[in-house]
Amino acid sequence: MSLYDHTPCIHSFASFNYWFRAFDVRTTRIDSWPNASPSISSPHLNAMAEALKAIPNITRLSDCVFRILGQNPGRFSLQGTNTYLISPPESSGPVAVSGSDSDSSQEAIPSVLVDTGEGIDAYEPLLESVLLGKHESSKAKRFVTDIILTHWHNDHVGGLHAVLALLHRTRPPSVSPPRIHKFPHSTDANIEHKLASLDPSSAAFSPPPSSSKSLHTIQDARTIQLSDLLTEKITLKALHTPGHTSDHVCIFFEQEGRLFTGDHVLGQGTSVFEDLGAYMRSLQRCSKALEEPEAGVGGVGEVTLYPAHGPIIEEGKAMLAQYYSHRLERENQIIALLREPPPAALDEQAKGAGEEKAWSIKQVVAKLYASYPEHLWPAAARGIFLHMHRLAMLDPDAGTNGGELVSPRVKCLDTPDGLAPAIPEGNKAMHEWGKLMDHRWTLADASVAGQTGKL
Ligand SMILES: [Zn+2]
């Protein structure tokens, strides 16, 4: 879509706040966890506009990995959440366990579950069938020793309770309950609270030793401490990738050279984010990690990505680069637009804007997304604000690397210091987002140019 092909229509502005609020309500998910704060969730404009590719309920992706679909399709979760079961190969994986009859013994393969879906009833029998060796691709029995949560969103952690109950019911008696691993976040208290409410006699999970917490902490750039049964068979390395959420992690599966990307990179469309600056730094970081064999993560050749939504991505490095350049392209479009006088004021608020070349988010969206259906504009508005936020902040990397702080390229005329207002979060977010749509933005000076860059 080129920049200046379309003229915004007046009705769009008149109804914009209504649209934005309507969108915000639809995408605000009050988790089933107690006291959860609302979040704007999941995938994205392009995927909303394009047909979704079919994903089977259960897929054997490799010797070691099953993908099990969370049964929660929707406008924002696409085909639903992909959960993944990782096990050693059947030739080396099984260990002896005692069966439900205490005299019997059998073999089963210890496994790791990545994400738990949203808690939809239809998911449970699918996971159970794989664990019981009833899928056509494998007759081997499996049990889960470790659960990894990629981030706090409900379509990833909402199924935890039901999954723990299933694992408790199907686990061989001689096997310890699973550990739950997660990168720390402010909403972890909700998960902890829910886990604490479980009947202690059910022994549904294994908490970390000598800690009052239930969750095992995932540490950036470290190998996740899986059950002893899996040591040396499965190596999963965590990469903290904030942006989509501040607690997001991608997981590198060393034995097969695959990256589980959670919501950081999706199989269709592109991900949304809480903080674009952090998100772009995480894209760079992921890409760099996949290029560095000495870091024990990636190396030469392509890397397959296993996303939490949408089909697998065979050319992972190329996809990361594409995500990055797509964002820079959008940013450069915004900078080019800010060089132009904004369209004539179309409502009373815009008339008060004053500055000749100051644009509101509403005006930018109406111009850049003129060819998209209007019901997608509110989501676009949020994305444009996050771009403005990145452009109107000091570069945090420049400061931390000891270099000089790079001046913001855009200034906001409605904050005292010209820096971007804070990104709304929490219970006031809906109201705050509405107000931000009328803030006025302009280039910091005439010499500001777009950036080019490759991963
Ligand atoms: Zn998410």
C-alpha cells in the first residue's frame, strides 16, 4: 500500500473513539485467574484479513515434537494456541515406570509441555491421547515432567489448571508431578494464587525446593533445569524476548535446532506488542542468537520456528529479518507522513491542534490504513502509537552501551518534555488509549530521516 493513495473519510473520525473503545472491549481479556489485569491480546491485522491455514488438532512434527492445538480459535488467537510436547526420540527416550497396578511396570517417555492453551475442554482429550500413545504416529506412552509457560497471556496459561488435573490422573504412580517454569512477571501472583488453592494432597505439581513459590524461575540465556529424567536428552535454552509482553521467552531446542517462538513471531500475520522498542531489540537478539553457534543456540543454515499461533515457519531467520524490516518500513512511512501538512481539521478537537505539521494518531491511521476495513483501524491505532512511542523516546540502548543518548526523532506536543506519554496499562488503559488518539506529534527537527537496517 503506498502512502498517499487514499483520502480519509469524515465518518471515520467521527466514529473513531467509538471504534477504539469497541475494539478495546472486545480484546480485553479478563483472565479466569483471580485479579488478573486486562490485556490487549494476540495476533494481528494481516492475519485477520487473510484466510487462516488449517492446522490439524494433533501433528507429529518431528521425532521429538508433537503440536497439539488448544481448541480456542478466534479472531485474536487465529487457529488457536499451538501447544507443543517435546520428548526424546522413541529409540532413546523411554524409562521404566510403575503402572497404575503397583505390581506392573511399563515404559514411558518423559516429556515437556510448552504452553497449556486457554482451558477449553476439548483440548484435554487430545493431549491425553498423545500421552496414552493413541495417536497414529506413536504407540509409546508419555508423561509430562515439566511445563513451560512462554508468557502470562490467558491463551497460554489459562489451561494450566485443567492440564495439571489431567496429568495427575494419567501420571504413573512412581513419577513426580511436573514442575512449572516461567519467566517472572507481575501477574505471576495470580498463577501462584491459583496453584496455592489446589488441594495439597493432590500433589499436582512440584514446587522449587526451599521456596515459598510454586513456579520455577526461567533465567535468560540459561538452560532450563528440566527433570533429571530428561537431562542430557533434551536441552532447552531460554531467550528472554520482551516486547509482546515483558515476560516473554522463546525456547531453543538444541537437539533438533528448533526455536519455539511463543507470540514473539507467528506463523501467520505478525505479532502485536506492548512495547515496540523492546520488541525490535528482541527480534535483533533472537536473530543474533540464531547466528552464533558458539552461544550454543543456532548456527549456519536456516532454523525452523514453532510459533504459538499459526503454521510452523521453515525459514526462521528470514522471517525474523522480515518482521524487523516490516517495522522499520512502517516507521519510515510515519516519518515521511510527519513531513507533510496534516489533512484539514475534521472535527473540533483536531481544529485545536494548532501546529501546522502536527498529526494525531487518528489522522495517521486514516491515511496509512485507508485501504483497510475500518474495523481494523483501532488495532492499527495502537500499533501507530507504539511506533510514535519508540520514535519519541531516548534510545535506551545508546545510553546503556556507554554511547551518547540519541535524541528522539519525534516530539509530542502534549507532554511537558516532548517525550512520549507512558504506554497505558492496567485498569485505566481503555480510557487512556482514547485520550492518546488526539495527542499531536511532529518531527523533532527537519533533518530527521528514516532508518534502514537489517538483522
Ligand atoms: Zn500473547
